[in-house]
Amino acid sequence: MTRERHEYPEVDDLLREALPGDLPADVAAGMRETIERFRAGQMKIRTPASAWLWVFRRSVLAALSFILLVAGIILQGAGAPSPLARRISSIKTALETYEPIRR
């Protein structure tokens, strides 16, 4: 919504002529109040600080993602075997050396 309230007297006159006395005065006043509260809620602008906070959070997450990606590439390129991989390979070699037992 815009901050400015546009006045259209010809439209207002047309509505008054087309709908004479349809609404009681208290109902019309209640509707005006509701509309004004709605407009006031819509007119609130996010503060620039919250926008900068959102951008800051997104950039921090992007930087962390990039760092984790680079760390994964470096660890993969280093070729350092993990203890789990060593255990699994030792079990595989031990199983290959055993001959099947025949009865």
C-alpha cells in the first residue's frame, strides 16, 4: 500500500448515489475504524536495521557454507585415511586370508 491516501470525489459521489442509506451510521463508522486500523498496520515500514540484519545473517550463512565446502575439499585432497576406513580395510583383508572350512 502507499502512504498517500488518494481521494476520488467522483467515485465517492457515484457510490453515494448508487447506495443511498444502505448502511446505518454506526456500521459505517465501525467499517471506517476497521479500515483505518488495517491501513495503519499496512503502513508500518520495516526498519532498515531489520533489513541489514537479514542481509547480515544471510551473508554469514553463505560464508559458513563456503568454509565448510572448502574444508571438505581440503580434507578429501589430503588423502588422510580415517580410522574407520582403516578398520574396515583390515577386516576385509583378514577375511580374504581365511580359507573356507570344509567338513
